Amino acid sequence: MAEGREMTARLAKWIGEQSLKRPFLAISEETGIDEKSVRNIFRDYVAELEKTIKFDTPKWLGIDEIYLIKPRCVITNIQNRTIVDMLVNRNKDTVAKYLFRLEERKNIQYVAMDMWQPYKEAVRAVLPDARIVVDKFHVVRMANVAMESVRKATRAELTLKQRRGLMHDRFVLLKREHDLNDKEALLLSGWTSNYPLLGMAHRLKEEFYGIWDAPDHYEALQAYKDWTRSIPTELEPHFQPILTAFNNWLPEIMGYFEHPITNAYTESLNNLVRVMNRSGRGYSFEALRAKMLFTEGLHKHKQSRPKFEKRPVKEKIQIENDELMLIPSLAAYSMSAPAKPLQLHQPKPPKPYVPEKNYGVDMESLIAMLERGEI
């Protein structure tokens, strides 16, 4: 019998495993056990998994967020594109406590994040030697926000028909110019030619994106200064958020040009939010987190290779007193370590046990499983 429960240990284990894949109500109906009891078993099962499953501390750590009921902080392994944990909120204390509990946190070299002050304060407090790099995607998309602000301001002065047209063609203004097809380029030319402010805003947006093509932070900083001087007075209010962000986060933004790491999985997180919101209705945050982190088959593993000492290069074998002798190369030969007789048919020593590294939850696999309805 399961300790503290009126059921067999096998049934309790089965309910725990199934609760990561299926709705609690479905398990309750199949087993005839109260749904509340299923939830309690699920909670205990997850607590055991928390003790036994340990994710490798990433050297390149990402801090991002997704909106599940409310904003949640997501901790990721940038090099392996995995989710390491999901925190109940994105407050400074919550993030700092999590970072402090990480094993080998001193090995974290870089932390990529968006421009959320509590993240920076938490990292500075717990990981003073880690280099903070602002994710460039969080910066460059501010140019699109400014472009949208100018478009809406221009739209207010148009006729009803023109307003509908500008709303329909907004994607042309936001899309990168080099990605436009001929039809889209013609639409863009019409809007920017007839409405000069839209044209100037679009030019500023494209030039701002171009800053990230600079080869180093010196040229990037100079390009940014040139860009700020080119902003016309009429558009300054629309682009002011970018100027404020650079003023507050300049070292971290420029850090990208020295260490070009980025949360390149942003689109994956967006897809994750979409699928989780659709399939996770009725679940608490704790249940959603457990299903994401501990479902079998989602973890990305790698077994560490054991380290061996370098052996001398075998050059030839000579026979001496009917014994086989190994003659090492001159470069590896040591007078203090003379050659020893070769032991024929010597059994190989057992390979040392090397624990398998668990990098966390593979995001692409998680999204695919969610879309198939397997979680």
C-alpha cells in the first residue's frame, strides 16, 4: 500500500506519471478516485521529481518572460536552447533567490535579458562577475514601436478611407525594407512619399536596425550617436523611449557587440505561450510548470566524457629476455619512468561512471508535444 493513502503504491505511481500528461479530471473518472486526491498525488509526485531531477547550470543563462495568467520569469540555457526553470513571478527577490540556489553559479559567464531593472539588480547582487548582455531583439523592436506610434499619429489626420488603407498596410512599414517584394515596395513608396513624417520615421527605423550590423561596439556607438542627431524635432517624442533605454542600459546594450549572445528562441517562447494558453485552461501555474519541466522525453541530455591522461606514443616493440617491451617516443620518454614489460591479455579496467548532464527542456520538443495534445 502507498504510505498514507488507501491505494496501492503502483496505482499512486501511475497516477503521478499520468498527471503530467493528462487532465486531472480524466484520471479521476478512469480510476474512480476523487479529483482532489489526484491533485494531491500529483503535488507529492512533483515534489519528488524536484529532488531527483537536476538541470545543469548554464554558462550562458537567459532570463526572459512569458505571460501565463500573469507575467512569469523563464530561465533558459542559451547554448542548448532549453528551459531550465519557470518562476512564479519576475520580481527581484524571486529571481535573486533562484540564482543564489543554483549549483556552480560561479560558472555563469553571461546573462542575456530584456531591459527589466529587477533582473539586472538580481544578477548584480548574486552574480557580480557575470556579464549582462541586453538581448538585441528587445532593443531593435523598439524601433517598430516608434514606427507604429508615428503611423497612429498620422492616421488620426486622414479620411476614413485612408485610415483603413493605412491600417491594412501597416505591415509594410514594419517589415524590413530588404525583405519587401515589388508590390510591398510600391505600397511603401506611396505612403512615405505622400506623408513625409511616415517616410522619416521609416528611414529612422531602418537605420536603427542597421546599427546592429556594426563590427564592434565602437562603431556601433558612433552609429547610434549619428542616428540620434538625425531625428527631426517632430519625431523626437515617438523615439524618446529608445533614447531613454540607451541612456539607462548603454553598457549592457553595447555588450552584445563584444559577446553576441541573444535569446534567439523568442519566437519559440511566443509559440509556447499561444499553445499553453489554449491547452492549459483550468490548470494552476504550478501544474503548468510541472508539466513543462518534468514530462518524460522532453529533456536534452549529454553524457560527459571521462578525462584520461595522455599516454606516450608507441613507436616499436623489441624483444628482451623473451618479454615484450614498449618503447615510447623520445618526446614522451622520461628517465624517471623506464619502460615496463607489457602485460599480455590484461583485463581492461571498468569505465568510470560519468553522470549524464541534463540541460533542461528542449523548447521545440515541448511545443511539438503540446500541439499534439500529449501534455
